[in-house]
Amino acid sequence: MENRLQVSVSGIRGIYPETLTSDVVFTFGVAFGSYVKTKRVFVCRDTRVSGDSLKNSMITGLLCTGKDVVDLGIAPTPEIGYIIEKIEPSSGVVITASHNPQDYNGIKFFSDKGAVLNADEGKKLLDVYHKRFFIVSKTPGFISSADYTEQYFNAIYRTVDLERIRKRRFRVVVDVCQGVGSFFTERFLKEMGCDVIVMNKEPAGFFSHNPEPVPENLKDLAGKVVEEKADAGFAQDPDCDRLAFVCENGMIPGEELTLVLSIKNILEREGSNKPIVVNLSTTALVEEIAKGFGIDVCRTKIGEINVIEKMRENGSIIGGEGNGGVIFPAVHYGRDSFVGMALILEYLARTGKKVSELIGQMPKYFILKRKIRISEEQKNIMLEDIKRRYSAEENVNLEDGVKIIRKNGWIHIRPSGTEPVIRLYVEGKNREIAERYLSEFTSYFPSP
């Protein structure tokens, strides 16, 4: 099960060099170059030690199809989306496995809209890949390099009250977990006037802990925030599209609150009559916040692109995913940890309150997330059994896996698109309810 190549709306992921090999990436390069219409393709990677080899394989495949490649080197995933959407008509590829463990790597493909491919686009690309509908040019493309970081950061700074943030002189601890943030985050925060303490900066690509920014991986960060008497702590995933934070008192609210604080700041700052868009697994606290401003919440299937497309359709001012993925169209349509940091710091500066005070003002919800390793055969049997048992008598959403919505919380069970696991998320209005829901549903999934 571990050795399968994971192919989903989130891209392609596998263990290097077992399932995700240089040959596989080269062939996907030829396939993507044959599929996309743009002449120029931007390419970057995260810090994983396999990244340079796989990036070069991707570039070679693209050049074979006559595409001109701009190599950004190590760069944040959201930056490539910003470049395509706002600066250079093009498409893009990021060599990254995002939050997955160190031995994984992967590929994210970006369309000429500056967002990852949607399900239909991804299917067409896979058809080209599997059926070898390749277009190889007699004249290879050209390769160049570029650095758009200053333009990207300035685009974020323009959307917040930068001077007000600078006046606060925030003391911030950031855990970059040897990811792309090792090269960019200190600079980003210092430009906003922050006193920055960086954790786990080196050696790049050798993660000192599980890099997913979830509470169980943030305990060292929380301790450092308290030790340094910092105003806040931030944690990014390796390619910088997800963000979690820690309060000044060491409390770890969970990555769901990254999006909630960002939404609350924007709605308080400028209001909106357009719906907020989030995915099915995001905290119900979003509905509570939106209700206070008299607007609706639209929920989509899991996957960044599903949220993005619904936001475009609705003209949403902000949205995202509860995994710490803030999407703020004023900068670009894509999850962005740098945007999340800027919006949270602006919220602190604008209100003059501590992070724990802002959290304390909001209704309380308790969310639990589990990954369950299970065989493909068991997975399908169990999901069908849960559908059959609960659909008749409960409020059930079957758009993406099974989501059971109850008066005091919800349960969402779905297969992961990035790891060989079932994801089980539960939320209740208190810990007791959430733990009861978790216990009720974990019993369905025995170990394979």
C-alpha cells in the first residue's frame, strides 16, 4: 500500500525512488508539455533532497516538447501560482510532496489560470500520459532562470496595513521545518518589522519532525514561543501553502483557526455580501463567523482547486481549507501561508489584542483528525457500510466520502488523495462530543 503512486486532484505523490522515479517525472514532463497550450512553463521545487534530480527530469521532458522553461529553483508553491495568474501568461509545475514525510516527493501542475489542475484537466493530462499522446518538438525549448520573490511579497504587503504591523514590532517564532520557508520566511517577516526567531532552518530538506502543521507537531514551537516571550508562533509546511499558529501563551489552537482568523479579519476590515467558500472538512466555526456578518458559507469537495473554482464563481472575498490553507484572491487564487501570516499579524495590529484573546472571543468547537491505514478492499467495504447504515436516518452528505452532520457536530470520512490512508475528521461543540464521535467511527476501521 505504501508503494503506490498517489494520483489525485492534489497532484502526484510517491516515495522516491521507488514509485516516483526520474523516469516517471520525465514522462510526466513530456505529457504536460504536450497537454498545455502555453509556450512558457515555470518550474520550482521544495527542499527535499530528491528535488533537484526530479526537477531536472521534469525540465528535460518539457524542453523536449518545445516549451520554454523558467527555472525558479527552490521557491514557495504559492509564488508560482501568483506569477502565472498576475504576471506571466504561462503554466507551471512544482516538484513537491507538500506535507508528506521526507521520503516522499511529488508533482503539482498549474494551469494557465494560476491554479492547480481541476479534475477534468487532470484526467486529460493522465490520458496523455497513459496513452503516450506526446508531441515532441524538432526544436527543443529554451531554459532560463528568474526570481520573482520581491514582486510576490510586495503583492501581499499591499493587501494589508503594513505600517500598522511594522509599528507593533511583533516578536515571532517560526518553524520552517527545513522546508522552503528556510529560504524565504525570515525575510518576509522582517520586512513587516518583526523580530524573528527561526526554528529548524538547516539542513534544508532533512525534516526534524513530521512536517504537517498539525497540533501534535507544534509542541516544540509552542515551548519556544513561551520561552522567547513572543507574540505568536507560525509553522509552515515544506512548500509553504499551509500555515498553523501558536498563541503567545503556548496554546495550540489547531490549523483550522488559521483560516478562521484570516476570514474574521477580512470581514471586519471590509465586509462582504458574497459567500465564504470552504471545503467539507473545515470547522463549523466558519458558519458562526459568517452568520455574524449576514453572509452564507458554500462548501465544496476536498481539494484546493474545488474551493478556488467555487470562489471564482461566487466572487468570494476570501476562503480556503481548514488544513491551514488561506485563499485570498486580492493576492492570488491559491493557498498561501505567507498571506495567512500577513492577515493574522494585521488582525493583531488592528485590534491591539493578543492571539489568545482573539481566539477566546469566538465560539468553542473541538476537532479531531485521524489517519487510518487500511487496504483498498477494506476501505471500499467500510465506506459502503457506513453509507448504508447512516443515510436512511441521518443528515448525510455523499459529495466526497461520507459526511454525517449532527446537531452538535459532524463526522467526515473520506479516502486521502495524497497518502494511502482514510481520513477521519470529527468536530463537536466540546471535547466529549468529538471524542464520542471519534470512538463511534474508528471501530469501523480495523488494521489491514
